[in-house]
Amino acid sequence: MSPRPEHATALVTGASKGIGSAIAKALAGDGWVVAVNYRSDEAGAQAAVAAIEEAGGKAKAFHADVTTSDPKALLKEIEAELGPVLALVNNAGVARDGLAVQLTDDDWDTVIATNLSPAFRLTRDALRSMMKARYGRVVNIASVVGPRANVGQSNYAAAKAGLIGMTKTIAAEVARRGVTVNAVAPGFIATDMTAELATDEVVKAIPARRQGTPEEVAAAVRFLASEDASYITGTTVYVDGGMSA
């Protein structure tokens, strides 16, 4: 077990609001320098950076659409400005819901191309620095929808189930190099993505009888990215109020 190197940087994708922003703040609170990635919400990303700096941390916003940007170029830019990326949180995601017979090819392709493929590419390229440093943390933000049915989300479920499978396999590949790879699967979390759902009806199906918060998801990520979690890899932590029980 190696200690976290000094000046190590954590990259959080889709970190301008919601769960991503909460994760960025939590990691900064644990001593990570944080690269706050955003696609379009520059104001939200800068607000996250400002909150981190006001709390005594260090962060910088980086604009990149992870579905189309060169991951090597993004990682190189972050390393040049902040330091090597030794923690990667693949959080960026979208939803395009509908019954399978209604989903278009674009609905399917967009969700897979945003929620799954960038996570693989960024992980693949970030692992090189992590293995060299013999210290690394990858946390993929999956979903309780990955291993269980949720009508109207076959594309989203496929992407999140893919993340969980990818997590297990890559974790086994790099475990001997001091790198852990885990997933966090949120349930019904109060974010913009869930704002239009019938909250009262969904909450009835949650044993805890309430929505979760972005900060509760961030707490799980913070732990998995810490030195204390060095013997945890290839697993999925569910933050769902008991939905997966």
C-alpha cells in the first residue's frame, strides 16, 4: 500500500452541477487538487471551483465534451496545469428515456456515447500515469438501474450495466499496480435529471422513503478515492436507500 503522492489531481467529469459538483467538493475536502470538467455549463463549473477555493482547496475548470474530445489531450492539459491525474471519476451522463419500441437509434447512441464510451477511453489513458505512480483511483458513477429493470430506460440501463462490468474487469487487470477501480451506483437522487419524475410515487418504492442527496453519493466516492480504501477494488457501492436490497 502506497501513500497518495503529493500534488495528485482528481478529474471529475460532468462536474458543473448535481452529483459531479458535490463529488468535486468532497474530493477537494480530502486534499485532492480537482479538475472540474464541464461541457456547456461554464458558470456552474466556475461556481464549483469558487466553492472549493473558498474552503481552502485548489481546483480549476476544464472545458471538454468527453464524447468527442481527445482524452489524452485533456489529461495532458490537466497534468501541465495541476499535476498528474491519479483519481478519475467518470460522472458525465445523460438520459433519453422511452420504451424500447419507441427509442430511436440516436437515443440509444447518444446515451451509450456519453455514459459509457468516454469512461472507458478516459480510464484507459489515465491508467498509464496511475500505474507508473503505483497509486490510482478510478470511480465510475453507475446507477441502481444497471442491475435491475427500470421500464423506459433500456439504453440508460445498458450503459450503466456496462460501466459495472467494465469496472470489475479493469480492476482485476490493474490491482497489482496499486490502482483501484470501483463503481458507485446512486438510486433516486435529488438532481436536475430527476426533477421531473413523479417523486411521491418513486419514494414509495424506496425503503428509506426519501430521495438521496448528491452529497451522500459524494461521500461514497470520497471514501473510495482515499488511502483507506486501498483494499477495495472491483466492487459497486450502492447509494440508494435500500432499492437494491
